[in-house]
Amino acid sequence: MAFVRCRRDPCGVICLILTYFSVFYADYVVIQYVLIPAYSDSVWCTVHGSVFNLILLLLLACHAKAVCSDPGMVPLPETAMDFSDLRSQSSRMNERGCEGWTVCNRCETYRPPRAHHCKVCQRCIRRMDHHCPWINNCVGELNQKYFIQFLFYTGMASLYSLVLVVSAWLWRIHSEREGAEKEGEETPSKHLIVGHYIILLAESVLFGVFVMVIFYDQLVSIITDETPIEQLRNRLMITGQGSSSSSSSSSSSPQPPPPPHTRKPKMALLKEVFGRGSVFCWLLPLHSSPPSVGGITYSALPDYDV
Ligand SMILES: [Zn+2]
Ligand SMILES: [Zn+2]
């Protein structure tokens, strides 16, 4: 149901269409206006065509997995829950070893630590990073790997098409200089080719820079074990503490700092997202064993007293 709601997000649907259109347009221009005219007489036409299409295939596969995968939606309770006795419930949950579980008023359910409510999906998502319109889905614990792979292959495709277009354009200028006097190429097709080159260059630079920035942010958030939502919340808490302590420094006792996440090695944090396989497997949109974050697996749902 939430998936259907997610699919109905107009911004997400437009971004999905734009993604597919951009990918197929780049493939069309690279084959039709870059490889065939510039490399038709050599084996490089086949090599570049195969490698570029392999990257696009992996890009689309990762994108499809990121779009269709469950990002880690917290299941809704089958029956309505009574939150009137919330404090005693929470203390009982902590006794059972479920510390950090909170209540979502919108979903009307308990959610595990680091889960947040997404207004677009209208559900709580485990270790929610953000809602991404480009995949029309949330980026959460279970699909972050596919999202990062999608960013990686988009960056690679952008860089590859950039290099191919620039080299083909230079080749065209060079060959035109050599045979300028002999035969003048018909101007409409020349303008059309240059037009396609400019559009693809702009597309490659825009998407390339965009995805590289997000890719970097994603890696930093994994290595620091802090999602953007948690970074913002912690920053707000720190500034809030600073202002409150400066206003009433003597009367009230200082608020305790937010509990830091367990300090794990960077490789362990990366493996939680990309799986325990080899680094080569990290590049493929394959299902990996579910991580057990902070010792609390999802099977450790508290048995609700309803
Ligand atoms: Zn919720
Ligand atoms: Zn969402």
C-alpha cells in the first residue's frame, strides 16, 4: 500500500521518466553521433559501445533495485495499539533489551532505533537516509547499497560519455580541417550533431557533478555511522544545549549529550551496507545478507501487549 502511495508521488514519477529518458538519450547520441561516425573503421567502436552499454545496463539494474526494493519499512501493527500507558510500555521494552525504540504517532506503531517517518512514503523507514525522487523511494537500511551503486554507475556513465563526446568532437574538427576544401558537409546535419554533442555534454556534467556530490555524502554518512537526519538532529541538539546553557548557566543542570553510536571500524560499517562479500560483489546489484545493526536485528521486535 505504501509502495503504491510512493509511486503516486508526482515529483518521483517525473524524475523516474527523466532518468530513463536521459539514459536512453545518452546511449542514442553516443552510438549514433559519436561512435559510428568517429570509430566506424576500428575495433574501438565495438569496444566503447559494449563497455558503455554494460555501464548503462548496470546503472538501470541498480536503479530498478533501488526503486523496487523495500527500503526497510517498519511494519504496521495488525491491530490498533494503545499508547495511553506509553511510559510504562517504554520501560518494559527497555527491560526486554529494546532500548532506543520510539513511537511514531503517524504510523501508530513502535519503531526500532534510527527509524524515521517519511512524509512521502507515509511510513517509518529503518535507518532512513532521505527520500529520493530520482528513485521514487526512500533510501533506507535495505536499499542504500543499490542507491549508492546507481550513483556510482551514473557517475561512470557521465564521465565516459564526456570523454567520448570531447574526443569525437576533436576528431571531427581535425577531419574537417583536413578535408575542408574538398567537400563541404551539409550544414543541417553538422548543426544537428553539434547540438546533440552540446546537450549530452551538459547532461553529463550536470548529472556527473550531482551524483558525485551525493555519492561522497553517502560514503561519509556510512563511515561516520550517521545519517543526514541524525546529523541534523545532533547539530540542533548541540546548538540548543549551547543556547540554553548560555541563557541559564547557573540554575539548571546541563542536558546529557545525545548517545553516540557504537564506534565500529570503517570496513565493518561499509560491510553493513554492502554485504559481507568481496569488494567486487559490492559493485553488483545482488542481494546481500541482511546486516545486524547495533545487535538489534529486526526479528527482535517487541511482542506487543495489545
Ligand atoms: Zn511513521
Ligand atoms: Zn520516503
